[in-house]
Amino acid sequence: MSEYKAIGTPTPVLDGRDKITGQVQYATDIKIPGMLHGRLVTSPYAHATITSINAEAALALPGVVRVLTAADFPDIPPRNRNRLFLARGRVIFAGQPVALVLAETPAAAQDGAEQVWVEYESLTAVTTISEALAPGATLVWPGGKPGASGEAGAHGADVGDDDEEGEDSVAGPNIANGFVMKRGDITVGFAEADVIVERTFTTSMVHQSYLEPMTHVAVPDAYGNGITIYASTQAPFYAREQVAEVLDVPETAVRIIPTLPGGAFGGKFFLYESFVALAARAVGRPVSLNLTRSEEMLATNPAPAAEMRVKLGAKRDGTFVALQGDIKVDTGCFPSYHGVAGWLLGSYYQTPNLESRYTEVFTHKVSPAAYRAPGAPQATFALESVVDEMAQQLGIGPVELRLKNASKPGDPLADGKPWPVMGMTEVLQATQSHPLYQNRAEAQAKGRGVGIAIGGWPGGTEPTSAQAQLHRDGTLHVHIGSVDLTGTPAGFTLIAAETFGVSPDKVRIVYGDTSNMPYAGATGGSKITYMVGPSIIKACEDARQQVLTIAAEEMEADPADIEIVDGRVQVKGVPDKALGLGELAKKTMDFGAKYAPVVGNGRHANTEGAPGFCAQIAEVEVDRETGEVTVHRLVAIQDVGRVINPLTLEGQMQGGVMQGLGWALYEGMAFDEYGTPLTGSWVDYTVPHFSHAVPELEMVFVEVSAPHGPFGAKGAGEPPIIATAAAVANAIAAASNGRVTQLPMTAPRVLAALN
């Protein structure tokens, strides 16, 4: 039997009924009197000079109020992608906003955008990594490079990308940033190796493909410089900070009201909030910018493409002796924060000789940002493919080889720091004993292949706070400042109920905005349950102690002898001597009451993440005539620390696996030689859905308790997407002896590998 009353209880998402019946209000549902609707005019060129902008025809249309250009915005240096408002004299990627049409209706704004005439003088563009690094290449930033947005830390993905020249830095024309992490002597290590496997891999730019396009509504304060922004954002407090800096007002003059995001996956931290705020200030009216799907594909921030070379050396007994990785990321026109790819590549396995090189390369493309474990799926696809091939050449089982070399708590990471508590070994052991792995020879006999891979995420950290209030009806309201993306309120309800001592139906999770909710960091990086959970525990413990103290005085007993049972406060062993929680709350909320209201406060901060690992076993079939791949089964085995809510946890893992299948088989943004996007909508960008063959999915939980997590829990969002592409690639190799090294693994690419 469970040691807990609430923790571990399958609990549906609390707003599920409201979502499916259309009761939830999203950012697109916000309607403000006098609100103007915005539509972007974007560049068709990847690199060009703007010679003129003519808006006369647009302004003549009924309903069109203003056409804003860069001249209407303050000349703020575009030091990162979030500060690139409207093109000022030059465009640097196809899809870059050049003008903003504001109109009384969305239709009028669209009509107006089609009548804004922009003349360009086309310039040479570098659109691939090799072009950008070629001698004499056109510079994306000839006047000095900008910086990254600074959001890496929110994901736990900040590994100190080196912008300064030095022994471990990477510098040069069109290089945004980079680093080299070394251990031992890589040349000596490969000289000692009995077997060496070396391959080059490429991955495509992939869009987060959330259902709800980015939407922001900015409402200027009629009496001052303040502004209120309704935003589909993962990071309301970060958005407040950034908007206040751009508007040059105190942070508290900016109010961010986060609407429930209709999907985000890392792509909705911060992008157009400041832009919409400046537009609203320019016209003195509320402004709504609701991107179309085409604008999403052109002008947001997808995951980057990468080119990776991995070389692994091992002894005959399977001991790794040397690992060398060279990862180059197409970072588009601004630096990103995917250096965790190089860090993870050199951290999963232990080897005495290591060299992991990471480089971000500027091109004339849209700049990337986070997409669920930013950088990890790419690096893991390359590394785990090479490890699998090494196992085949050595004649050692793929799990057994990984177990022999897997990092353990205390072992050095690529940067020399020690791994904290994590469960890579336990996850691999669970994989080793799973029937699908044990019986992989049976699948082989049926013409199928079984492949495995493992991936991990360091886990983010960010300070949080929470407040717990007891009300007259006996319910406990827990106020938090994070944004809900994945049903976290259901888990928070269980944490609060367990801590305070009531049933989950007596707990309410309350959200607000930056003007009234306690601070919490951005929702991302697999850290919300891990970081907000402890604040909830502390707030509920505080509130509980207040209740016990009041009850002890009322019952003339020692607080240590008081307990909360079934919504009542009673003396231990004397159930007849009890006081209902609602009755007790009334004694703190009536006229002339002698007790202060029950309000518990909790705050939490630590700087040690809780790494999570997920291994996956894929069973696939390959059509040798067409190259088409069918994934029949996919098992995900994940270390979750402690299962708080198995229902939403399983859904979180299933979603990650399905997105991983998108990386593996379907998704890739394509560009022509001039940098023009060829995948401008979901008509020509393939997102996996139920018309595809959905495999039989199995989710397995492994619990390696996180020392700082609530009841030992850790974040679960990132790990399930990381290993999927590698597991499918390894299964394809097992089924066909064809090693596919490019994502997505489309039928033509698989067929080429077979031949």
C-alpha cells in the first residue's frame, strides 16, 4: 500500500471539461473596446536592402487605421531576437517583419497587408552552415554580432557558451558562439582503441507546432506610461521584465496577464510582447497581434538544424576510451542557447579522453529558440546511433554496452563538474529486463527490428513562491505564479492535499497575473513541479501549523496533540472533540474575531537540478521496396523521481514520444537555395497525427528520488522527446542493416541507406 493518501492518485486535468466545451478563454478570445488588429508585412528575401515602403493603398482601404514601420518605433539596437522589431533598412531572413498594419478588423488588416508595397534590393545570402563558414562569406552581422536572449537558464540549458576568445572558445566570421570541452588526450585515446566508429549526422529545423498561434493583446494605460498585456506566454514575469526595459518604465508599470497557452513546448517564452506594447503605445489604442499559421512558420523561433560528427573509440571488452564530437548548429540570424547539446554529448558516458566542440553559426534564416529539451534530441540522435553501431561491431548487447559505460552520480560531466543524483543506470536496467528488449530476436524473425536509445536532461531551476489560504467553506486555496502547460494543477492539488491533510477535492489551485500572484519562474526546462512543488509544501505546512495552533487554543490542548482528519481538526484519539476546517476559518474571518486569517507562505530556491533520463525501445518494420518505416511498438522508460499524478505523467510522456516521432520520421522545415521557406504551413510541413500509423505505446515509470524535489519528484517534460529519433534509427538499422544519419528519416532517405 502507498505511504501517501493523495500522492500517486490518478487525477484528471482539472480544466479538461472546460477545454473540450470551449469555456477556457485563450488570448484570441480577448476583446477590448477600441482594439485594433495587427497583421505583419514580411520580407520575401533572406537578405536585402529596403529601398522604399509605400502604404498609401493600404491606408485608403476601409478599416485600416495605421501602417507602422521602423520609423514609428524607437531605434533600439537589436541585441537579440526579442529586440528585432521591424526591419530598419535591411532584412536578414525571409519572413522578417517589415511593417505592421493596424485595422478595425482582422480582415481589414489582412487586406491592408496585401496592399503595402515594399521595394527591395536583393543581397547575397548565406543559408547553410557550409556557406556561412566559407572563406569570404557574406557576414550576417558585419558591424558586430548580437547576443543571445538569455533564456537558456530557464531551461537548465545554460552551460556557459563562451563569447570571449580563449583556449576553449570558438570564434570566427559568422560564428555566434561556441566552446570546447576537453578531458585527457583525445589522440592517445583513439590510438588505444580497438574499434572506432565515426559518422556524420544532420538534423532539420523543426517547428514546435503548437495548436494556438502566438497571440498578444497590449492595452496602454490612459493615465500614464504603464501597459497591460494579455499574452499566451510561458514566462509572465520574464515578459514583464523585458517589456519594462524596452518601454523604459518600472517593472510594476507593466502587467502581464498570462492566458492559458494552447501549447507552447518552449516556443512561447518571449518574442512579440515588446513589439505589440510599442505598437499600442504608438497609436494610443489596444492592439492585438494574432499570428497566422504562415506567420508562425515564417517569423517565430523553431528548433535549429544541426550538423554533427561523432567519433567513438572502445576496447574489445566494450570500455569507451575516447569520444570526440563536433556539433555545428544553424542559429539563423541571432545566437540561441543550444550549447547543452555539446555538454550532454560528453556527459552521458564516461571516457578518459573527451573532446566535445560546439559551434553556433549565423545564417540568413529565422533564429531558433527552445523546443522541448533544446539541443538534446539532435545530440542524442548522433551519439546514440554511434553507440548502437559500436555495440553491433563489438557483438555486445546495446543495453549492456551502455550500462558498462553509463555515467553515475558523482561522475564528471563534460565540464568536469559532478553528476548530481540521477537514474541513468536504473533506467537502463529496467530497459534490459523489459520483454520487448529480451525478445528482440522474435521481432527479427518477423522481419522487424528492435532498437534502443537513452537520453537525459539536466533539469532547470528558478526561485518560486506560493501562498495557501484557508476559507470559510473549508477549502484550501493555493496561489501560485507559474503557467499551466501540462496539467500541473492536478499534481499541485495532490501535493497540497497531502501536505495540509485534506482530501484533494478541498484544494483549489489559483492563478493570477504579475500584479497579484507570487513569483514563480518560467514554465519550461522540466522544473515547474520540481521548483513550485516545494514552495507549495512550505506554504501548506505554514498554513497547517496556523490551523493547529488556533485549534489547540480553542480546544485547550497542546498543538502537538492536534491532527487534521477528514476536513476536521481534532485532538488525537478524541474524535468527538473536533472542529471543522470551515468553522475554524470563520473564527479568523468574522467581525471582532480574535484570530488572524490562516495564510501560509512558502518560498523555495536551490541551484541543483534534478536530471531525468528516459530510455526508449522501438519496434519497427521497413518496407525494402519503398523505404517506408512503420513503428509498431514504442516503450518509454523514464526516471520521474516520484510519481505524483500517474495520469498526467503518462500523458506528458506520450506527448513527448509522439513529438519525438515527428523529429524521427516526419518533420523538417525546408528552404530553397536563396533562403526562402518552402514549408509555409501545415499543408507542406508534416506534423504526426492520427492519420499516420500510431504505434502501441507503453510508458514505464522508474523512481529514483530527487533530494530537493517535492516528495522526491522531478520534472518530466523534456526527457521523453530526447531518445525517440535515435531509438527509431537504431530499430531501422536492426531491421534492415541500413544506418540513416539524417532527420527526418523519410522513405527516400531510408531507401538510400538500404541501397
